[in-house]
Amino acid sequence: MKAPPTELGPLELGDLSVGCTVLAGGGGGDPRVGLLMALHAVSKTGPVPLVQLEDIDPDGLVLPSGMIGAPTVMVEKIPNGAEGRVIRSALEARLGKPVVAMMCLEMGGINGVLPVAWAANAGLPIVDGDLMGRAFPEVQMCTPHLHGISAWPCAIADERLQVITYETRDNVWLERLVRNTVSTLGGCACAGLYPMTAIEAAGPTIRGTLTTAISVGEAIRTAPEDPFDSLGSVVPLACLLTGKVTAVERRTEGGFVRGSATIEGTGVDGGRSLTIEFQNENLVALEDGEALATVPDIITLLDSHTAHGIVTEHIRYGQRVVVGVFPAPEPWTSERGLAVVGPRVFGYEVDYQPVHASS
Amino acid sequence: MKIEDTLRIGIDVGGTNTDAVVIDSNDNIIAKTKTPTTSDIQSGISTALGSVLSGLTESVDRITHVMLGTTHATNAILERRDLNKIISIRVAGPASHAIPPLFDWPDELRHEVLVGEVIVDGGSELNGQELAEFDREHLSRFLAQIDEEVDAVAITGVFSPVVPDHELAAKDVVNEVLGDLPVSLSHGIGALGLLERENACALNAALLSVAKRIVDGLTEALKSKGLSAQAYIAQNDGTLMGLDYALKYPVLTIGSGPSNSMRGAAFLTGVSDALVVDVGGTSTDIGVMHRGYPRESSSPVDIGGVRTNFRMPDLVSIALGGGSVVRYCGQEFQIGPESVGFRLTDEALVFGGSTSTLTDCAVAGGRADIGDPSHLEKTPQNLEDALVKSDRLLADAIDTVKVSRSEVPLVAVGGGSFLVPDRLPGVSSVLRPEHYEVANAIGAAIASVSGQVDRVYKLSDRSREEALQEASMAARGEAIAAGADPDSIEVVELEEVPMAYLTEPVVRVRAKCAGSLVAREAL
């Protein structure tokens, strides 16, 4: 087994961003803007050290961070670049402690890569872990929430470097207030939330997720033959169906994009048809009305040629895809976890059925 | 002269051959030619024109329109040849400093093209509000200190497809400080996605001189043949633009070849919804024609190593062609991926060569009548059995491309199209049109004119239907501006994508309208 990377340079960042499309479950947006930000940052600072929580000052602050709002806005309104610095200063001042490491809020889409840019600019390491182990849409859908750890004090910054610091009653209120602020700020902003000491973070953090995402990207990049064989050799993967997108339907409800995609099987899967229900992320995969996979398992439409993940906004008629499912990060499969991110939370009257993946 | 007496010429300048066709007002092909492509634009077009006109008994005065599809702009970028020195201005501060302009360009292309780049404050928000006041002073200062020669300027503003005002203001500053330089503005070129639009806009500015040469070359070639026809140039979506437009937006000519080929193929058969299979010597391209236009790929397109957000036809390519080498190993035929390519007439068995190719198999199976079949009598295996495998490869590729479950017609074109069997699963009929070898030039000759927009709409102050209507009308306006006949304009594409993770409903709408050329009557 190859030793995991100890720092993130251009090669690791490229692999990480591909891994973040695969492990996103269709959410979190296209990582490209985050990747280019990180590449630009490390081109000036050199690689960012990748550390385990045990390697840093136990009383120092770890700062989970990322963008918040619409990734489709951020592809147009790209960040200033100094948002990470002003967020960090605001929370250091509020908590009276220095931040000693940055962390990705989620390991999917743009947020699995973007915080690396902030770590580089701050001269800080990045923690090999995150708070979702995939992408989810809301602030309370983070593992510290299961441990009763509050997401606040939270700081939001925009490209004008205006900073707003939140002290809220609970994490759900924070989600509500932040979502409205982001709308006023033009659809996307940057956030630092769930600030924790390294010791506090040890409980909730899903470990090793950057290393996993990088190994996914690397496996696909270096695949000698079929990238899906290589992908399946580094992470447990269930391929539900190979086919093509024959219908996509979208609607906006309650501020979130809901919709469904129909995938008709080709080749050995000819004659079968799957429906994927999504709300920003892919949440349920149905065949003949029966759920084959549900959230929090990670359901990703993978490009059948490149094995890269396709975000829900980019699902289009005619795409040729493999419906891939990766087992949910362990914290989400507990009763408490399912109460926060299980299929019923998203309005589906089905129970979570763990997918059988081979690795 | 009456409309029914008018003629049109379609010209396609490809990598190897330049094809030209003359089409009458009833869309009959009355002359065609294939000549080798030359590196000099004007002489290549002149030669093709001369050749196709020599086969024409009608008076050249009857030719009212000439349509050109060309790879010149593509090749200029790929070969880093004849490109302008440019400045790229981004009007987006305080946003976007995290990624500098043209950051992902290959170093040698950036070195070849870029004199300077800057980010100044300005631009718009998603909802049309000002992001920041446009910093005229900053831009002025930046331009004043440029001491190298500059041929053209590219300007890209954040959300300029929503509000172009600050791009226009920046253009005024450029003209004040640097004089009357050509300027490309991004809102006329690309869709949402600041970096991809900025890339396309900068490539466009770099191509402006190439565009001038194409347009001048075409104009001169027409003049030398005594033609006074209106001229048009084909763009990446298979529609046409007038020469004025081509001079401003040359980057849009990139990738017109496959679109023209598919549209030509569909035209020759008269079907608007079909699979188009183009079998060459080495590979086969399979695309889908939907309502008369190629279905577009959803993945981003790199041009010369630069990411843009242009849409190109969605093609599946497999290594299967008339020259594909066929081997018999382990009780099974192995097809390709190697091909004898243009050496087919030396190396294939039916031409007395020693390599088994798919062409030999087709001759053995009675699908083609090429060369001398008696050469095949000596082969130990029954070559026609390899066709079972090649048919399966084709059928599998077709199945991955095809979207509807119902059977659709298939148009087979290209030099190796005899390999396509008459029956394929999911295919209602296989059409083999005459003139298939000049499908590209025909596609150019019959192309329509289009306009498209990509905008975002808040649904708090308008209904979804109103947003779609507004986008369609804007696209229609663009089509008219590009030269379409208002009475013939149809909406050919309308796509709405709600934007995720926002509190209020916002949709992004892409609309494309196309219509026939205005003034088909004589000049």
C-alpha cells in the first residue's frame, strides 16, 4: 500500500478535485473554481501540509470552512481570495485563540478543495478529515451537530471582505440566518463554522477523507484500463446501472432545487430503468418504485467514459453514466445520524437501506 | 431574377480537402467538387470555387449566397500561428482576485498572445445590481503604462450576460487611452462562467486578425470569380453568421465541421431526427440529430489547451473504419484499433496487398464492390465472419448514443459507410444518401442563422413562463441581428436550470432561436 500524501501540491489538488466530484453525491458544485483557487495559492506558497488531528496543538483551533450558497453563482462571481483570512481573524478575536489548522467543511464539490487555498495563504496545514464525508445542503448536517457541538460562533465573509459573525440559539437557526444573508450578498459567500479545538474535533471529525478523495482521483487518473475497476479498488463501490440519461426534470421548492433523472440501461443493463431523485444532492435511486439506494449512502452519476462525478445541475439528457453508490460515512448510519440526514428528513417515505458495495 | 432561379454555394475547408457544392433554390445539388486544402486561405477557396463553377452551366449571376465553413481559426490556435497580441481586462473586483485572468492557459500560448492582464473593480451581481462601481481610473492607469505593441483587447465583466454596462464603459476607456483598437466584449461571446467566458473572449481577441484574413480571402476569391453573392461563415452550432459578425466573433467558427457534416447528412435524407454515423478510414463518429440540429455535448470544450464553455456536437467515436486491421486470433476476429489509413489501396487484400482490413471483410460479405475479390480466395478464414463483430461494435456504440427507446432512422455517411449493415437494433432504417462525400459543404450551404442567450432570472417578480418567454425573445432578437428572416424564426432549444442552494427561486435559462437567411431573393 502506498503511503498517504503528507502535503498537497498541484498533482494532489488535481486528484483531490476529481475525488470530490466522485464522492459528492451530485452536490457541492463543480470543484473547478476551488481547484484553480488552490492551485493559484500553492503556486505562490508551495504545498500545504496535510496533517492528522493528533499532529497539531490539542488546544489550538481547527477551522472548518468553505463556500456557502450557490456554486453556480460562484463560477461567475469568483471569491476575492482574502475571505479565509478575514473569517479566521474574526473567529480568533472572538474565541481568543489562534487557528492552527484549516479543515474542509465537506468532502464533496467545491468545498473539498477551496479551503486548501485559504490554508496555503494563511501558512497553515489542512486536516485530513471533514465534517460530512460527502456533500450535504445544510449547516446542521455536519457531524459535530450529532455531538451537540454548536456551529457558532460562525463568520460569513463576502468578496468585499465584509464579515458577519453569528451567535445563534442553535444550529438550525444558524442555517436559516446564514441562508438569508447569503442571498442578500448575491447568492454565494464564504464561511467558517464549527470552530473547535483539536481535542474537541477529534470526536466528530470524519478522518482520512482527503487522503481517500486523493486516492480516488489518482486511481482514475492512472487507470490502466477501465477507470471503474481502478475506482472500485480504492473505495467500496456498488454500480447500480450503466446507461444514459433519458429525462431530467427540475423544479424549485423551498429554496432548493428538486428534481429527478431517468437513466435507461444500456449493454448488459438494457431494458432496466432507474429514477434518481435529487434535491441539490442525489438522494434516492429507485427501480420499479423500489429504493435500491438512499441517502446518506453516496449516490453519484459517474461519467461512463471518465468516471468523474456529475453534479446535479449538470445532469443532461443524453449523458452516458454509471450510477455509482458509495457507503455512507459511518456517523450518518446511526439512529442520530439518520434523524439528521436520513431519507425521511428529505421527505421520502422509505427507510435507509445500506447498499452492498464490493471493494 | 426570381427566387427560384437563385443558387447557393457551400464551401467546407477541412484539414485535408476543401469541398464545394452548388445548390439550387429547391435544394438540389447541381455541382460538387473536392480539392486539396491549401495553407493560403484565398487561393484554396478560389481553387474550389473555380472547380465547382467549371461544372456549372448556369450563369454565375444566379449565385446569391456563399457559405463558408473553415478550420482556419482552430488551426491558428492549435498551431499558435498569426495570433494577435492582446490585453485581457477583467471587470470584477473586488471579486475574483483569487484566480488571475487566463490562469489556466498553457504557458507558451499565454506567452505568444498576452501582453498584460488586469482586474479592475466593477461588474454586476446575479440580480443585476452593481457589484462595485466601475474603476475607470485604475483601468486608465494600467493601460497608460503598457509599453508593448497591442493588437486587440478582451474585456470580461462579472455577470455581463446579465448587465453588460461595465464592459461597454471599459471599452470606452480602452479607446480613449489606446486609440481605435479592436475590442472583444465577453457578453457577446460566451455564457455564464466567468473564467470560461474570459478565455473565449481572449481567444476571440487573439483571432481578430485571422478573421480579417478569412473574410478578406473569401471576399477577394468571390470577386475574382465575378461573384457578387452575400457571404456567410458557419459557426460551432451549425448555423451561419454574416461577415460583419464573423469579423467580431471569430472564435465562434471553431468546431463548425462536425455540425455541418451532421446537418448535411440529415438534409440529404430529409429527416430531422436521426442518428448520423460517419465511417472514415480509421474511426467512426456517431452523433444524434434532434430537430435538425446536432445534440450538444454537456462536457466543457478545450481549444488548444484552453477551457471554454462552448457547446459542441456530442459525438461517440470508436476505432472502426474501412482501413481497420482485422486479425484472427484465438478462434476470434480482432478488429483495429490500428488502421492502414490512406494506404488502404496499397495494403488491403482486395488491392493486392497483404493486410486484412474491414474493407476486405465487407467485400467478402458482399457489402462493398471494391478492388478485386479474387484476392480473397487465398485467405484461410472466412473474412465475412468478422462483420458480425464489427456490427456488434457499431450496435453497442449506437445504443449508448441513442436516447429514445423507439426506433429511429440512421444516416450512414463517409467513405467507409458500406460497413454499416442494413439492419441494426433500435434503428428503423439505414439511409445512404447520394453526395454523402460532400456532406460538410452541403451542411454549410443549407445552414440557418441563429441567436442565443444564457441568462438568469429571479422568479420572485415574474413567472417561470415569463422568464422562458423573455429569454426566447432575446434569442430571437439575436437571430434577427445575425441576419435571420423574422418570419422563419423558431425556438430550437430552451433549457432551464434552477440554481441550487439559494433562498429565492432563480433559474438560468438558455434559449436558442434559428431561422432561414433573410433576403433569399436576388440582390
